[in-house]
Amino acid sequence: MTAQDVAVSHKSSPPSLRLARSSLALALLARIPIGGLSLLFILAARESGTSFGMAGLTSAACAIGVAVSAPLTGRLADRIGQTPVLYASAAATAATMLTFGMLSQTAPVAVLPALALLCGLALPPTSSSARVVWRWMLPAAAFDRLVTLDATLQELAFLLGPLLMLGLAARTSAHTVIAATGLVWALITVAFGSLAETRQVKGSRGVTGRGLVGPVRCAAVRTQLLIALTLGIGVGATEIGIITLMQASGTEAWLSLVYVIWALSSAVGGLLAMRYPTERLTRRLVALLASCSLSTAALALATGPVSLAFLLPFAGAGFAPLLALQASALAVVTPAAMMTEAYGLYAAAITVGVAVGTAVGGLVVGDGSYRAAFVAGAVALAAGTLKYCSVARESRPKIFVSS
């Protein structure tokens, strides 16, 4: 079965949602390391005796590698199939992260970012592949519910990842944990690639019209990527605002608890969203973007950690449903033969957005004005909302989807 058959087969013979349990579990396990990877590279670089600046550059290099490789491996998976790409990236992940773990303690400091970049480039596109597999094996309504559940569990994975990996690093070393993570990650990826449903989604070598930009040539896909970018900027700026507020109030010790509140509120929002069908998709996207923008702006009203903890659940509750709706929207507007690449581009847009938002937040906080960071995040989300509304009005048949 080719990627072109996806849109037909998922309607003609939809298996039960229960059949996706294995792929969902493996996709969730594959996400757990992602949440703690940036911090782990910072710790490993510091263990090697580098400065904080070089440690940050090492972590950033890994993120750049992920952003570059996600759409490229996605395009390759669309051409030759999911399983070969997953197997190859599993081997590359094990090799690069094992190399970093063994060599980074003795290698010259300047080599660390290069090694981290290779680690990022090698990471497997499990999340993108999982959504394509689900799109093939499930009817539209079941797919929408599953990506909502996936976005909800993703928040828990991103919470568990740093706790697990940093806890292990404290007992051993960050280098050891990076090497072990590469091996475990490779095994999970191979297991996912070996699933029957994954192997049945073949590539589409003979498809024409991909061009250099692939799915980006579709206006509706570009719109979703723009939203992903503004969402990432909003998250990155908000993170800086939270850190600055906690430091200003002398309560850094409670920072992890505040992040837990933020992530759990997103997970709760995702669970609530599962109760409602994804009808009037664009209207719900606009409503969620607007509410996230307003609730993020409201964080500027916080005067301390207590009021911040009260406001954060309102700001976080819309993120998981928004991610899920975007996954559903991309499945509607993206050509079937380019879907893995589109999801890879989406992941890259969020990654770049978070990096930009973190940089912007760091610039605007200045001497500790955390409110400016929250406002910057809200402005980014509002800009995405307005742009989306304007494009939807201009190209209603392409952008304004109802299911």
C-alpha cells in the first residue's frame, strides 16, 4: 500500500481504535527522552569542563539538527516507506549518541556542538511516522480522537523525560545517560518500525509534483506551519517569563512545580477536548488560538508564584487541544504522498519557534521585567490568530475545513 492510498483505505476498511494501542505506546516512549535531551546535553558539556555559553551552544546544536532532519527524513519516508527510514535512523541514533557519550569527555571543547548536531540529525521521525500510520489505519473521527490523546500524553512524556533522565544523570553521569538513551531509543524505534501497520504504509516513489519545497507549496500547509511557529514563540517566551518571575521572587526551588502545573493543565485540556468531535475545525482553531493568546497575556497580571500558579492552568489548557487540531488539519490539507514530510516540517516549525521565543523573551525581560516576556508570547499567538483568520477569509475553500 502506498501513501497515495491512505485517504481511501482509512475510510473503506477502518479497524478499531484499539489496534493503535501498540503504536501509541511506542510513540509515547519515543517522546520521553525529547523533553530532557536539551538539559542533558547542557549537563554533559558542563561535565566536560566547558563554559555555560558552550554548553548552551551544544544543546542548541542538537535542536538545530532535529529541526533540519525532521522534514528531510519525513520526505524520505514518504518516498521509500516508513520502516526503512526508521531502521536507518535507529542505527544512526545509537551510533551518534553512543559516540557522544564516550568521546565528549575527552574530545576538544569545540567538537561538542558538532557531535550534538549529529545526534540531532540522527533522531528518528517516530512522531511524524505514527500520525501517518494512524491516518492510514483509522477513520477520520477515530484519527482525530487519537491525535488528541497523543497530544495529551505528550505533555506527560515531556514531564517524565526530564525527571527520569536528570535523575539518572545525578546518579551516574550525563554522558552515560546520553549513551544509554541512544541505545534504548534505537530499540523503541526498531520496535515501532516492525509493527505490521507501520510496514504496510509504503512509499510513493513515482509521485510527481513534490518539487523542492514539497508540501510547503500548499497554501493551507504553509498556514498551519505559520501557526506552529507562532505557537512555539509563545511557549518559548512564556518559559522565560516564568523563570524570570520565579527568580525575581526568590522561589527558584519551586520552578519544577510550576512547570508541572503548566503541563498538567495542558493534559487536562486535551482530555476534555476528546469529549467533543473535531467539527468546524478552523473555527475551533481560531477560538483556541485567541484563548491561548488572551490567557498568556493574563500571566502578566501575576505578582508572584502563587498568582502565577493560579493563572497558568488557564494559559496551558488550550495547548494540547491546539496541537491535536493542527495534526487533524494537516491530515486534511496535506497531499497523502507528502504527509510525513508535512508533520516533520510542523515539528521543525515548533522547534524553531521555541528557540526564537526564548531569545526574544531573554531580550525583552531586560532587568527582570517578566511581564514583557508574557506579553511577547501573547503578541506572537495573537499575530498567528490574525494571520490565520485573514488567510481563511481569502482562501476559504482551501483553509476553512469542517471535518
